[in-house]
Amino acid sequence: MACGTYDFLLSLHVCLASPDYDYADYDIGRQWIAAARQRCSARDPGALDILGRYLGDGRPGSLHATLTSLVILCPEPRDVSHFLEWLATFPADQLAEVLLDQQGLGVDWPELLSAALAERAAGVPGADAAMTRLLSQFADDVRPTVARVLADLEGARNELLAALRVWNETVFAGERAAILPLIQREAALLERQRAEMPVDRFLQVAMLGVEWQRPAGFRRVVFAPSYFCRPAVFYHFWRGTLTFCVPVASTVLAAAKAGVDAREPREDILQFFEALGDATRLRILRLLAEREMYLTELSERLGLTKATTKHHMVKLRAAGLVTLYDRDRMTFYALRPDIARHASQLIDEYLGRPPGS
């Protein structure tokens, strides 16, 4: 789906990431991120704090919500302005579920949320058993933020919408004209692949090294091309729909540049060999040659933080060297087969030689 609203939201997730580690995961670069944050803060010094509180900026007490799964629910046109207008009318109970959805919550947390909202609406003094149980599902530092959201859902909505409008006006509106054609080209490429391939093969190719377990209630996948999340992938499952944000391919970026020297190596070739040109990433491949591993296992074996290890895994997955498996909200990694054959193919393509020559 060629819709700029996904990239509007992803540009925020990128800019709210940790500058110590996560900025390096995104090709957009630290300089662009710093300039975007400065433009937003110049208009409203508190906007980034509000956005970080709801969408997650790594500080204690911040939620980790994403609004990407809501874009497909918005009636057309789904541009940013219409999406924000529609979000102002979105049912409050569903908005609470979106804002409070976090990893590690029990399977019954949506039912607890409904019961807690019903308690609050009834206004019976002392009737807070469901609210107490709901809050116990969250980490200690997050509970005050959750309680604040539930105490004034409309206030939280208005605060978030105001900050989102500031981000749109000061940052995304100025980028939209340049990135929308790239998003449209990537969407057209995905449409061609979908028409030419069996469904399972298309999903394997389009999900770029991510193997995702389909849970009960799964109904559809929405592929949303993104310029800002490159080379990472961003995905979220909500109410039967997996929203999978696909980074715009290097071939699409190259095609958009006029007068590119044919002798210039493609971005995917550079990405592949850059990933191999690092001692830590080579050690990771050696470990994965033994067996599949979780991120925590890899970080412990390497003696690195999980954030640093994740940065390396983003590079390896984007280069097509590893597969990320997501099952039961747990992720682990495996070595992709035929790495040597793929390396040979990339070299032959660049040198203009027949494959295997």
C-alpha cells in the first residue's frame, strides 16, 4: 500500500530511538534525525516528550505504542491530515488498547482492560479490582503512565494528537513530496511480485528475512513501503492484521537517481559485503552456523549489550545473511542457506560475468 501516513509514523519511531545505538540501525542517518528533532522542538519544546511518552523513547515510564496498525482502518483518503482527523473520533476503548499494548503482557490483558474501563465508567467507589489486576501486568516504571492514560483517555488523545500535528507540520510535510514517489515505486514492485509468484513465495520474498508465525485470528497482511525505516523492518499485529513496513529497496532508490554511473556498485552489493566486513558480525555468523539463537544468547556469547547485538542483527538481516523468526512474541535468528553462492552471484552480477563463471 503506497501511503505516506505509514512513513509519517515511522519517521517518529526512528527519531525517538536511542541515539547511542538505534540511530545506527537506520540509513536516514544521525544528521537528519538531529535536524528533524530540532525543527519539532523549535515549534513546541514539549512535543517530543509527549510523543516519547506514548510511542517510546527508552526513558523510564514510556509506553511503546504504535499507531501503524490503525492506518488501514482509516477511511480513504488515508493521508496524514485525514488520518489525524479520523483518530480524533476513534473509539476510546480501542485507543486505550492500542496505546497500552506492550510486549510481556498476559494473554487476558484486553479483557482486563475492558473490565477496568467499565469499572471507571460505573464510578462505584472501591470497585477497582480489574484496574488493580490490569496495572499489575505492567512493569513498575510504566504503571503511573498507564494509570494516567486510563484516568483521562480523552486528555491523552488530545495531547498525543497535538504533538503529532506538530511533527507533521515541522518535519514530515517537508519530506512528503520527495519520498512519496519512492514509496509508490516500491508498492508497484510488490504488486508485480504478488501477481507473478505463488502466495507463500511472495510472502517469503516480501518479508525480507523475517519468518513470522501466524497466530489464531490472523486474516491479512498489509505491506507498507517505508523510506525512513531502511534497512530495518517494522511490523505489528493487531486484531487479525499484520502490518509489515517494508524498507524501500536499493534498486528503487538507484532508479530515482538521474545519471547514475553503471559502474557504481548497487546498494545491496555494498550492504552485503559491508555486513561481512566486521569481526563481530563474522563471529555472529559462526555462532549461528552451530544452531539458531535468541538475541539474549547471542549477546551473552559475544559479551555485548542486547542493543549493540540487535544493531548487528539488523545489518545481517538486511544483507540477507540471517533470518529472523518471530514466534509467540519471541524472536530468534538462524543462518540463511547458500551465503557463499549469493556472494558469488553478487560479484558476477557487478562484474558483468555469466553466473558461476
